[in-house]
Amino acid sequence: MPRHSAPERTSAASSGRFREDDHGNPSFSFEQVPRKELTMHLRTCLAAALATVGALARAPIPQERAAQASDLRALDGEWIYVEDRTEGRSLEQLGPPMSSTFSMRVEEGGAAVILNGHGSGHRNVRVAIDGSVTEVAEAQRTVRYQGSWKDGSFEYDVKFERLPGSSTEGIGLIRRTFRMTADGLLVSVAVDPPKRGVSTALYRKAEDIPMPTPTEAVIDDLGWLAGAWVGKRSSGSSVEERWSPPLGGAMLAVSRTVNTSGKMVAFEYLRIVERDGGLVYVAQPGGAKATEFVLTELTPSRAVFDNPRHDYPKRIVYEFSAEGGLSATIGYLKGGTPRRFEFTREGE
């Protein structure tokens, strides 16, 4: 590096700069820079440095980011409604504040959560936790999702903006909050309008929901269920269940629903089998994958089958009346408004 003599003291300040010589080699030289220009330059650099320091101070430290990502990952998976924990509700008012089952998938690094089955009719909705907005366009409205992570909870808003000329009635905002607890995932939902307070319920993953203890029974205990049973729904549709007599440790049945136009609109394969000293009710609506319910209560005229891991129904009850009729009721394990179907023997 070439040597330089010290600059003379003048009204300008010295500034060292790298340059290239005639051969393209770097060299260092001092230049005279006006003091005013240098002062402004230093102030700009100082302001930029302070801004950087402030941003670093506000940003989560690596340990905090790791802890947040770990907490978010706990939300991963499919969640099933267990019980309503909203205070002050009557038994009939109990029920899930959103879908009976839904899923969340946390992106690698915890930057966003992918929603499915949350009740808005949208699938694979990406909700970032930095407050940025995800828009979903519909025919009559635009739906905006905006999420955040604060105080150990994942929260997001769903805002509905209706297009000009469309109806202004309906929900404007849904706010959902998800917090992990020792009991499971606590979900709180607020809707506006109408403002009805906050609904809260407990959800768990299937493997964390204990199955009930089976009641001891054999298939002959349900002999009163055998036969062809027919009934009508409030819509006028006819419903039938045809149960075989108990034989070989099992009872088999088929269910069919026919609307007022004479068209079959639903069917179901059913069976009750002996297993491990108890009875298991197996349902295949529409021929789909089988869902099992365990017999938990049995009297000479009543049988209760439960599966708390199922979304809906969680309970199926058959009752044989003194008049010779049959009723089938489906619903949650506790509260809500169960659906009841009345049957009589075919031909009676």
C-alpha cells in the first residue's frame, strides 16, 4: 500500500476511500470531503444502525422462536370434539362451537398453519401467524383470514366482505382461538353478528380419548331388536331397518331411506357382533369404512352403544317400547339435541 503524508488541517474533513490504480489494483487514499456532507452522512449511518438495533431487539431470540415453533407443532393433527365447556349453558345447548372434527397442519418452521374442516367451507387455507391476510374469493363475498400467535395461543379471524348487490345479512366475523392445555386443546369461538358470547369446548386427538369399558353381554340379549322396522321422517321420507335374528354371535341389518319421490337417498350396512365378552355395533353408512360403537348399557329393552372418538354420532341408543315399537336415537355423549327415529314392525 503506498504511503501518504498527513492531510493539512482545513475546513474540510478527511475521508479514506478505496480506489483502483491504473493497473486495476486496489489502493487507499484520503480525500477532502466537506464537513457538512460528512456530518449528514454520519447521521444517516447512525439512524440506520439504531433502526437495525431496534428491529433486532423486537425480534424473537432464537430460543423464543424455537419454543414458539414447538408450541405450534402441538396443534398438528386431527382434533375431535370431546365436551362443551361453555359456562352457563343448559344441557340442550351443549355442543361443539365449530366442526365436530377438524385438522391443522403446521408448516415447517412454524410460519403458518394450514386449516381444514373449520366450518367455512374452505380447504387447505394457509393462515400465517405474522398477521398477513389470506383471501378466498367466493361468488358473493370475499373471505379474509388473519392469524397470530400470542400468549401461547393461536388465534385467527375470519372476516366476510359481501360484494355490492349481494345480501348484507349473515355473519360478519368469526374469531377462533386454540390453546393447548393438560386436558387437551381448548377451542374458543366468538361470532359477530349475532353476539352471543364466547363458546368454548375441549378437543382431543383420537388416541388421547379413552374408549368406554364394555358391558358384558351376548348377542341373544338383543333378540328384541330382530325384525323389519319401518318409520317416517319429518320430511316424509320413509326409513327402514331390517335386523336378522341373533345367530352365530352376530346380528346383521340393512337400513334404507327413500324420499317422497320414491328415490333411495341413503343406505347403511349394520351389524352387532360379540367381542371380548361384550357387544360391538358396526355401522357402514353408504357402504363406507366401518365405525364401531361399544355396548355400554343394557337392559331388557334398551341398548346404548358409544364411541367418543367418532365425530357424530358419538352415541346410538335402541329402545323397545311396551307397545311393541322401536326407537333409535343418535347424538353426543352429553347434551345437545339428539335425533330420534320411531319405528313400527312392518305390516302392523
